[in-house]
Amino acid sequence: MQIISTILSLICIFFSITSHALDAKYSASPIIVDGQSNDDIWQQTNWHELKYLMAGSMPDNADDFSGRFKISWRGDSIYLLVEIIDDTLIDTHPDPKVNYW
């Protein structure tokens, strides 16, 4: 569920950035959605740092929270490979499908 939440946050960040363009590399072969980076496209795609604050305050160091992502597309789908480092996951929502970022 954390991966889905992170992906949704990244999509929000991606579409809220109006002054920065990102290159989404086209994948000639199908991308397998399995949480792994074994697909050929991920070896050919550059990392983009997560540097925009969604809520709260920015942590002081990368061990507390940091992240990066790669983006690709095929057909009518956009794919994100996300790497997050966080020292603590706090789940205060009783229903993880509602307002869970």
C-alpha cells in the first residue's frame, strides 16, 4: 500500500510542476509492474530527485526522508519506478484507501 501511496504522490508532484519538464522514455517492450527494476527500460532511464515538499517540514537529512524516481511510458500508460528512504512510517489512517499519502 505504501508503494501505491507514493506513486499517487509522485503523480501529483509530476503534474503540479509547470515550469520543469521531465523526459519520459518510451519502452519498446512491456513493463512488468512488480516493484523490481529488472525491465530494460529502467537501465536506460535517468533518476529524478524528489525535492518538492507535499506537507509538513523538510527533514534535515536524507536518512530521515529522501526519494527519487524514474518515469517511462508505453501505449496509453505512464510507469514510475520509485525509491524512497524513510526512517519511520506513521500510519494514522484507519482506512488506508482514504487520504493516505
